[in-house]
Amino acid sequence: MNTRQALRFELDPNNVAASRFASHCGASSFAYNTMLAYVHWALDARAFEKRTTGQPSTQVPWNLYVTGSPPAHSGW
């Protein structure tokens, strides 16, 4: 049986480091929320296309994992 031990460290940043931590957390939240909004937009667009035309045509970046083929554009 393997035993794993976690270590805990307490950070005691100065004012500059604390400001940078907060800045990085804000940037991370912004990036996450932006991409989450994009995913919701893409799913809504695909659902609308499926209802209207019967075949969704909006490319989504996670098609590679579902279909095994890369998206139509290589920017992902």
C-alpha cells in the first residue's frame, strides 16, 4: 500500500507580490469566463442550426475528441 503525503505551505507575500497574485487570479477568471461564454455560444449555435437545418455546421474546437478529425481550421 502506497502512502502519499501532502505538504502545506503558507505564503506571506509583500504588497507587490500580493498585487501580482490578485492580478493573475483576475486574468485567470477572465480567461475562464470568456472561454465558458464561447462554449455556451457554440453549443447554442449548434442547437439552433440542428433545429433549423437538421445538421449543425458551427465548428467547435472539441470536435477532435468526438470525431477523431481536426476542425476545419487549424487555429485551435
